[in-house]
Amino acid sequence: MSVRNESSRSPALAAVLGTLALLLIGTGGYFEWLRPSLLPEDLRYLRLAENTVPIPLAQWLHLVFATLGGFILGFGILLAGVSGVAWSGRLRPLWWCIAIASPVAVGRFFYSNLVLGSYFLWFVSILALIAAAAMTLSIIRLRRGE
């Protein structure tokens, strides 16, 4: 049973956080799926022509920016949950967003480190297990109707 706490409601805060969440989700999605390895301003700053960038460097940069995008996307999803709590006075939106944001942010980080054959994959694996626990505990709360 979800208890509503009227004193925790803040429609103005919910609107501000909701707007920020949407912008972060869009930015994270852009970084994860659409952003090229190097933007024109990156090339200008590096004083490089596009055709001189080594392919392995471009591939690595794509992984780096996609990982950053996963973190931005995960943070945006989490802020959407906080916005939902501020709007409704209930915790249920937060449980949903924790369940989604945890694997989005940490899962992308894990994948990138796996592809790179990172020496720190052991540590990133611990983060992934903790994120999976956060997701699982949030889903349990949702199933209980909290």
C-alpha cells in the first residue's frame, strides 16, 4: 500500500527536476547512441583533420562517450524518480526509476570495460552486482505495492 505524504509534495520542485531529468535523458541518449566520436569543435581543438584520426582512437572515443551517456541517462532517470516523489508525495516513482537507472548507468560502464579488457573489470563487476541488488530491491518494493 502506497502512502501519500502531502507535506513532501512540491509541484514547483517537481517541475524543475522533471525538466532537468528530461534534458539529461535526452543528452544521455544522444551521447550513448548518436554522438560521433569527434565533433567538429573537437577536431578544431585538437588541430586534426577528420581523415587523420586513427580508427582505434575513434572507436575508443565512441566507447568513452557512450559510457558517459549511460551515466547521464541513468542520472536523468533517477532525477525523474525524485521529481515523481516531489509531485506525488509517494515513493513508488522513485522505486521504478532506481530499478531502471541502476542497470542503465552501471550496465553500460560494465560493457565498455568488458570490451576494453579493463584491468579494473573486477571492481566494475562489484559495481554491477551492487546495481543489480539496487534494481532487485526496488522491484521487490514495487511488487509489495510500496
